Amino acid sequence: MTNALDKFTELENKVYRVIELFRAVKLQKESLEKDLLKAKSQLEQAQTENDRLQAELQEHRKEKDLVRDRVESILQNLEKVAL
């Protein structure tokens, strides 16, 4: 009888360990899901910022080209005057 009780106690202990492992895995999963949501949000913000910076860069390139064209025009006019 004692042998059967010992086996039952051993089985009971294993079940409790499985329950504790399950709880630990569940908590870890919830933490990872939270981290994933945070990372997705950060990625979305980075993509938005990237889009904004790309548009700003494009605008600066246009301004640079405009300034270059105007400077070239001024230089051409100066050359004509110098001749």
C-alpha cells in the first residue's frame, strides 16, 4: 500500500511541476507578445519617420538644384559682362 501511495505522490509532484512549467511558459509568452507589440509600434514609428525624412531629403535636393541653376545663371551673366 505504501508503494502505491509513494507512486501516487510522485505522480502528483510531477503534475505540479508540469503546472508550474506551464505557468512559467505562459508568462514568458505573454511577455514576448508584449515585446512584439512594442517592437511593431517602434517599427511603424521608424517607417513614418523614414518617410518624412525621405520627403525632406527630396525637397532639399530640389532646392539644391534650383540654387545651382540660379548660381550658374548668375555666373553666365557675369561672364557676358566680363567679355
